[in-house]
Amino acid sequence: MISPPPLEILLKRDRAVVVGGLAGITLLAWFYLVHLHRAMAMPMDMMNMPGMAMPMMQDWRASDFLLTFVMWAVMMVGMMVPSVAPMVLTFATVNRRRAERGGPYVPAGIFLAGYLAAWATFSFLATVAEWRLHAAALLNAQTQTLAPRLAAGLLIAAGIFQLTPAKNACLTHCRSPLDFLTTEWREGWSGALRMGLKHGSYCIGCCWMLMALLFVAGVMNLLWVAALSVFVLAEKLFPRGRLISYVGGAVCSAAGVIWLARLLGAA
């Protein structure tokens, strides 16, 4: 019986380690979100119990801002890590093959760290947006949803964005791991970090309006979070991802128009 070449064995081991790591990170993020969701559903007098640390939205303090940022950052990990898995796996494979030819070996985690740093920046901006919306009395403190007319307008805007060239350009980068690495490759740890940051920037450009829709059904509405996660995954990984993007955009716009018409009719 012929044994597999050493490189093939290493690649299989790398893939197993990367897949296991990504799955573990995703599960931890979702465990935290479920824990936080349950805490938010508790009566107000129980929220100060040990282990129930969460933002108190009635009057924002520095600790509330920090906890809200952590909530957004963990949410982005849970939502986006599954969709970036093919890119991270491709990076690990290409990097291992280059290392076999004498190039420097860089753990795939460095690329992932750059990617998540980009989404941490987005999470900070989302936290600022939530804070300002709350201060302007445009966000319901209990449900963390926008005022109805603003929510309907956001649905329409998100639907239109799905059909724009900017969305399509960013989605193309997200759907083509090998093309991205071929054109954007940088050597060493700092190069991997920069590549992760750049790829994360493309993903933010592709998905930021979808993430804004969390303000429509509730920032901590886990069914909505899960639905958006599946939609993002389908956009990036399914063969007809662009069609899925267009259909999603049409549905969002139609729902927003119908909702807004009903609100105006009832006024």
C-alpha cells in the first residue's frame, strides 16, 4: 500500500485544525449570544446578578458602551466566521504549499485575526450608531428596534444596496478566495494580517447594510441574527450567490415599501 505524500498529510491536518478552530470560535460566540439573550429576557431586578453583565440602555455609561461593543463584536464573529471559512482554508493550503517550497510559514489564525479586526472596527461604529440612535430617541431601549418609519426606510435602502455595483464588486472578492490570494498575497505575519484586514474590509463593504438590518427586528433577536447569517453564507458560498443577493434585495425593498405605505396610510 502506497502511503500519501507528506505534503498531502500536512494539508489534511491543517484543514482539520482550521475547521475545528473556526467551528469552536463560532460555537463560543453563539453560546455567549444565547446567554446574553436569556439575560435580557430576565426581569430588571435580576440583571445585576453575578454573571449577568449586560448593557443597561436607559442611561448609557462607559460600561454600557463597552458591553454593547462586546455584544456587537461577538455577534459579528458568530455571523461572519462561517462564511469566511473557505477563505481561511484556502489561505492555509496556499501558505503550506509555499512553506514547502522554502517560504515562511504563517498560521491561518493570523489571517483570521486581521479579518476579525476589520469587523471589530465595524462593531465599534455600530456601537456608536446604536448609542446615538438611543440618544435621539429613535431606538426602542427594550426591543432595540428602530422607529417604524425609519426601520421601513432602512429596509428599502438595504434592498436597493443589494442591487448596486459596489455590492456586487465586494461580493465578487468574497466569493473568490483563490483570486483574492493570487492578487493580494503578502509575505510573512504582517502580510497575512494585512490580507485579513483587506478581505475583512471587502466583506464589510458587502454586508454592512445587511448588518444594519439588525436594528429592524432587534439587535438581539437571535432568529433574525441566524437568518441574516444564513443569507450571508448563501450569498458567498452558493453557486447562484449573486441571484440570491438580488432576490434578497427585492424582498427587502418590497417589504419596506409595503410597511411604509401602511404606516403612512394609518397616519
